[in-house]
Amino acid sequence: IPNYSDVAGELLFRKIFEIAPQALNMYSFGAEFVGREDELYSSKAFQMHSSGVFKMLDSAIDMLGPHLEDAAKPLADLGAKHVRYGVLPAHYGIVGEALLHTLETALGDAWTPDVKKGWTLVYAFLSTSMMAGSNRKVDKMNERKAGFVKLNGEPVPKLTAGTQERLSIPNEVLTELENASALTPAANRKLEHLADYLRTDQDGDSVTTRVTTTTCSTEKDAGYAGNDAGGDVDYSNMVESVSTSWEIVKKIPNCTEVAGVLLFRNIFEIAPQAKDLFPFANLYIDDDEGLFKDPAFLIHARGVVTMLDACVNLLGPDLEPVTRVLERLGARHIQYGIVEAHYPIVGEALLKTLEAALGEQWTPTVKQGWVSIFTFISTTMQNGAKLCASERLEDQLQL
């Protein structure tokens, strides 16, 4: 659908406000449009928010796969962040109903019972993960509040964002959606186990400040071509230049495949020995063109670009979600033989790919932004790999 995030976003929120008109008051831009909702949908603030919701959904879908933890932790962090906006467990059922209505409208005859069941299960996963994060956040807020009030000898007040509720599917509407999807008891147990894990998982200090500092200051140490962009980088301008230029790249027909093939052409040109890391490349030792048409290679190349797209979509003031994804991605790449020396090669190849794709729009500012972003991506993945290796070593020593 052309401009799908704007179109679907408006349809989603029209349904939300139809189900729960009072929900409009939850948005900073909502109060001034009470009673004149049609003007709301053409306002820039609403369009940015609604489009952002669907881009986030797009990123979550991209992360679905055999390793659901990669999506669950960022979603839990997102749920925790929504506590400050007054989002309660009951709201997830409203959004779930509105989302299914939006998808049914968009898909028409393609909205089959199987598709509905699939989306219902996925939304149960999304909402369960987010509610677990919000409940964990409320628990921590209660703990801090209890410590403060104890000093004053006052009774300890309890926040009520679902802290005492079960973490499965607490809302009636969402329960109906669950029943409609014919979720098996095993699926429900997995969701509850996931929620318990996410809620009880206690992290250390926030990495957001540490990551933003790393992102904006270490590109000069990245060790790959293009690091001459140098200099201090304003984070908001960096995100804007990267996001805007990436949207231009995405307009290239069949973008994920075209960009993926060009990226790996550049990688193998810089480091021909890198082919040894890919099992499917063994059949094409002296036949690069054959390799670039191989179905297994194309799946992998598209997947790399899709993951990059998800990372760009997750950039924002809160870097916790994308940090979690990248740390786990780096940890998983240990099994493929990826070491620190490989990251600069990919960084150089990525900059060459973007330069070729953007042409005259590859400006020093855009280059500087992408150098910083890749520094953040590579540093975070390497941190994840180091942590994983350390944990494995500890396990071996214990054994």
C-alpha cells in the first residue's frame, strides 16, 4: 500500500478512538483536537506518532524468528517506557482489537481465518512482552517509592498499572482475541513463562547514556575506511540524516536484494577470504556471479539489509531496545566465526554501498552520520559477543 505507515496508522487510531474516545486525552497533541478529530488526522504531530507506531510494528515483525528473545527484550523495554504515558494492561486489548480491524480492512479477501489466528498470536506475544516490561517498571517504582516513604513513616502507596495482576492476558477484549485464535495451552504457558522471565529479569544501570556516548565519540577509532568523517556528532541530527538517507535507499526497487548483493560484492572485494565464512560460498570459489544469484546467498543478503532496516527504525531517544537486539545478534555471530577484525571490513563495504546508492546525496553530513551509526552497531555487537564468550568460559570453568 503506498505510504502504508501513514495510511495504516490513521486507520488504526481512528478505530482506537472509536472504541475508546477518552484515549485521545492520553496523547500530548490530543487535548486540542477533542471534538474535532478530523483535524487531528491531518496534524503533523499525529502523523509522526501514528507512522512511528507502524514502523515499530514493522521492526518487531522483522525480528520474529526462532530466537524470540531478540524481540521480547526490546518490547519489554518499550512497555516499561510506556508506563510514563499512563498505559495500562487494559489498553492493550483496545489496541489489539483496533489492529485486527486495521489489518482486516487493509487485506480484504486475504484476511483469512489462518491469517487472523497468526496475527492474534503475534499480538499476544507483543502485548505480553510489553506488559511484562511495564509491570517490572511499576515494581521498581513501587520499591523506590516504598524506600522514600519509609523514611517519612508514612504508609506505602501502591501504583496500580497491573502490578498484582497475572501477566498472561488480563483484558477481556484480549482474552476474546486469545480464544478466537485457538491458542493451545502450551502456547499460553510459553507466553506466561516469557512474561515471568521478562518481569523478573533485573538489568544493571541503563546503557542508553553509555551507548549514546559511544555512538557520538568513537567513530574516529572505528578502524574502517570512512572514519575521516570525524568530529563531534549531534545525536538528533545524526539520526535524522541517517533515517532520511535510508528512506531514499529503500525507494530503490527490490531494495533489500539490490543493496544486499552490492554490500557483499564490496565485502568480498575488500576481503576475498571472507567467502570462507559462508557455507553456500564453497560452491562458487571462482564464480562470484553464480554466488550472487544463489538462493541461499540472496536470502542471507536480504536478511542483513532487513536487520539494518530494523536497527535504523529503532533509532531514537531511547537506545535500549536496539541495544538489546544488537548485543544478542553479536553473541549469536560467535558461532559463525565472526571476530572483531571482520567488523571494519563490513563497515567499509557498507559505506561504499550507501555511497553508490545515494550518489550526490552522499554528503559529508550523511557519511558522518552513518559512520557513527555503524560504530554503534559494531561496538554493541562486539560487546554482546564478549559477554557471551565470558559467560561460556564461566560455564566451562564451573563444569
